Amino acid sequence: MPIADTHKSGVLFVFAAGVLWSTVGLGIRIIEDAVVWQILLYRSISMSLFLYVVIRMRSGVSPFTQVRSIGFPSVIAGLSLVAAYSGGIYSIQNTSVANAMLLFATAPFMTAVLGWVVLRERVRVATWLAIAVAIGGIAIMVADKSGSVVLKGSLAALGSAFGFAVFTVALRWGRTGEMLPSVFLSGVFAIVVTFAICLFSGLPVTLNLHDGAISMGMGVFQVGAGLILYTLGSRSLPAAELALLSLAEVMLGPLWVWFFLGESASANTLTGGAVLLVAIAGNALSGKRRKPPPITLP
């Protein structure tokens, strides 16, 4: 395939992944009774089954075999995603989708700092400036949420972003660009953890048909299919374009809940979010490297 066609396909795949990921807020909003642990249990079951089939079809090898070949970094990556998933669902249930999605978008900045601390990866001056601007945007977003449940939702969203940052750094530590086996492992971990939490906290492990179907649908279409498309598309795109295309998820997420459910965002969220988006776009446009720098273990 010509390079131009490969690039167009990459843009289409990554944008489509962002569209699928952007519907997570809408999916969680239309769930009637299930709480975070029940949603994550059912979503993880369907996601793990889906990814198991896809990985076997793509490689002919069991995902458990691939996880063993990656080793301990895969375990860290899987556990960090469980934390990211939990924080993500909790935040959307306790703050506006716009607020949660914008705070999720801080993950690349957290990844840069964590990579600098753990892997000794150099952080560009432009990225440090973008991080400073992003912190200002976050401060504006949470300024009117002190002492409320919404503040807990905002903190959970930042915790989710940190979980995704740990996941990314763990993949680099393991010297692998293959996300799917670690994501599959995260689903297995999440099934065990959420099932145990439901049992010990007295939550039923059975959901009504409506909530169960939506939760399992999110596992297949939002997480699983989104990751497949992102994996296919990211191979032909530079990091700067990937960062800019990821903004589709952030912008579309609040749009879906506004259009279908009439949910709006506060003035502080919109103002701080605009500052945050400028920081993300500015950092992406200033970055010309196509690949991350070589990893140096501490």
C-alpha cells in the first residue's frame, strides 16, 4: 500500500478509535442501577473474551503466553489499567462527562513526567511548559468543586489518567509496543478484583438485562474494538498526530451526553478545559519525533 494511503488509513483508524472511546460517558450515564464495581466486572468479562479471540486469531498464540514473555512489566501494566478503569467509571458517575474526559486527557503529561523519573527519558522544554499550562487549566476546573462529591470525581479522573500513564511507562519498560496482551491481562485482573469486592461488600454479581447488556457492550465495542483500531492506526502515524487525534475522544465525549441527555458543563470546566486543550495541542504540534527516545533503566 502506498505511504499516502497507509497514512490515510491510520488517521481513519485512530479517529474511529477515539469516536468509540468517546461514548464511554454516554454508556455509563444510561446505566440505571449498577455501581462502578458491577459495571467493571461485566465490562471486563466481555472485553477479556473478545481480546482473547482477537489475539489468538492475529498471532496464533495464547495471550497468556504473550504476557509471560513480557514478564513483570505486563503485570504492572495490567494492574495499573484496573486502577485506571475504576477511577474512570467512578469519576463519570460523580462529575460531568466533560470534566472527567478533559482530566483524562492529562495522561500524556503524566506519562512524560513518570517516564522522566522512572526510565530517565528526556522531557522537552515545550512539554514542561505545556504541563505548567495544563496544571493551570486543571486548577481552574476544580476551583468550584471544593468539599463536594464532584471534587472526588475530579480526583478519580486524575487518578485514572495516572493509571494510564503507569500503563504506558510499563510497556516502555518491558520494551514492547504491543498493548493488547497487557490489556487482556488487565481484564482478567479486573474480573478477579471486582468479583471479590462485590462479594465482600454485599453487592449482587447479577445485573438486570439493561445494565448487563450495556456494560458488556462497552467491553467489546468501546474498549476492545477501540484498542484494535488504535493499534492498527498508530503504526503509521507520528506521535504528534496521535496526540492531536486523541482530542477527538475528549471533544466528542461531552457532545454525546449533551445531545442525547442534555448534560452541560460548568463555566469553570469549559474555561479550564480550553486551557488544557491548548496545552495538549501545543505540545503535540511542537513535537516532531515519530518514536519515543530509547529507554534507559534506572
